Amino acid sequence: MDRQLSGFALLLLLSTIVALITRRLRVPYSVGLVVAGGVLWFGHAPSLIVLSRDLLFLVLLPPLIFDAAFYIRWEDLRKDLPVVLTLATAGVVLAAFVVAAGMHWLAGWGWLGAFAFGFLIAATDPVSVIAAFKEARVVGRLRLLVEAESLVNDGTATVGFVLVIAMAQGTAPTTGQVLLQLAYTSVGGIVAGLAVAAIALCLARRTQDHLIEIASTTVAAYGSFLLAQRFQCSGILATMTAGLAIGHFGARGNITEKGRESAGDLWEYAAFVANSLIFILMGTRLAQEPLVSLAGTAILGIVLVCLGRAVAVYAGCAVFYRSASKVEAGYQHIMFWGGLRGALALALTLGLPEAVPHRNQVAAVTYAVVAFSVFAQTLTIPPFLRRLGYV
């Protein structure tokens, strides 16, 4: 325990120093953290905290998701829900198929390994997306579309990924079972989020003490995620739903003004700490991978992931071309290039079973895609936004 606390304190100190340096140099904070993590690894610094699936999902993700959802206005999200759901379902499947087909035909991977990679990498990463667009100070509909999609699309990707793993292990479900699992994962997550949010709001409504109100939001953020995970539903959707519900109903008198302000400050700080730890640990993880030995396959994977994202965004938005939900071309370009991959993809690779064909290559190419996303895409998003006049 002492070792872990020391590691947390060291990484938090490093995060503070990196924040000061990156703001002075006008470099994205997340990029600076990943570089710092790599320097730690190459400098043979002791590995006090390791990026694991449990650390990411059970400790670091809930505050990030809750903080983002807390400030989303339900009225705005409801208007764009058809676009978000289309990109988060059909868009993810399209992207996964494009990537899988390319890796099968061009890299010579078997279909199971290709589809495992396709679904693993198809969903955009809420950690990276929220960090990049928050730091770039994007507001309005564009930020809503990008962030909401990244929060919703994990359910589709997870179900597809689990299906491929099941097939690799010889237990392939039917189409009906797949659709039922997707519905269960998504609806179950939403129900869990609403249930825990209702309990938290009941607690908050019975007091004027802002500390108790803050505690109730903490129960909502972590309780919704853990409840959904307990029943194998989407924890991300659960915490997003809880954040939306508390943000919406809290502003209508269920939480005092001081309580809302205090909760906002708390979750902003919690999101900063979680982001800092995730990106530093991502840097240490990426630094361990000998990506040069698979340079050709890695470049192919990066190109296919970008192509799959382009197909998903432009085809998905084309469906709404003649409707009130039409997405302007500039937004589509940003949504394409801003479809970042990050910690979630790395966490999924940690659980790849031996039965998945090309397991080691799938993991290595995933790391390459994440590295490209962190450096090439994150660094170019701010100038791209300025060029299009959105910041």
C-alpha cells in the first residue's frame, strides 16, 4: 500500500510539472504526459503503478465520464441523439468491417484475428476525446457530438469484441443472441445509471449540506459504474446516464447552487487527476512495445483505422443530409480526425486470450494506432479547429 501511495504521489507531482511545461510551450497536455511516461520507462524509473484493466475501469474512468456528462444538457443531446446512436452502432460496425477486411486481405490475418482487432479499435476512446476537445476549448454542438459518441459507442464495440472472442474459443452465439446481448448491455447500463442517480438525488434533496450533496454525486459516479459492471452491462453508459440525470435534475432544485458548484469543482479536479494518471501510464505502456519490428503492419493498421473512421462518419452523417439533424461538412471533418483511440483499446488488449489468432500482432498494432492517435492526431486537432474557425 505504501508503495502504491508513493507511486500515486510521484505521478501526481510529475503531472503538475508537465502541466506547467506544456502550457508554457503550448503543447497538448495529454501528449506531454505520454512523453513523460515514456521517459519514466526508458529512465528505468520504478514501476509503482501499472495500467491494468481494473485500475482503468473501476477507478479512473468513472470520474472522467461523470465530469463530461454532468455538463451535457439533455435538451441538446436529445436533438442529436439519432446522429449519436447511428455513429455509435452502425458506424462502429462499419468501421470494424473495413479494418477487419483490410487486415485479412492485405496483412494476411485470419478472419477471427482481423475482426478482434477491428472491434477492439473501432470505438473512439472517451478518455482521449474528452481530454483533447476540453483542452482545445471546443463548445457547442461539435463538442456534444464528438463526446457523446465516444461515451455511447463502447457498448457496440464490446459486444462485437466479445462475440469474436467467443468464436475463437469455439462458442459462437447466433445473430439473435448478439442483438439481445447488445440490447442488454446498453439498456442495462442506462437502467443502472438511472437507478443509482435516483437514489443519489433522493439523498441530496433531503439536505442543504453541500458536503452531503457532493458525497451523493460520488455515489452516483462510482455506484452506477460498479452496478452495471456487476451485471455485465455497460459501465460507461451507466455513469454517463447518472451524470446526465444529476446534471439535469440537480439544476432544477434537487441540489443547492453551492452543492452544484462544489460538485463541479470536485469532478473537474478528479477528471484532471484521472486523465493525468491514464496518459502517463499509457506512455509507460507504449514505451515497452518494440513497434519498429512490425512497422509495415502497424502503418497498414493505422491507415485502415483512419479509413474505417472516415467511412463511419461520412456514411453515418449522410443519412441525415436532408433532415433537421444534418451535420455540416466541417463538423464531419473534425469528427473524423478527432476519433481518437487510447486507454480503452490498450486495456482490452490486456485481456486478449491465447485462442485469438495473431494475438501478439493484434496487441502490437493496437499500440501503434494509439501512439499515432496520441501524437499525430492530438497535436494537429487544435490547428485543424482553428483553420476551420471552430475555436
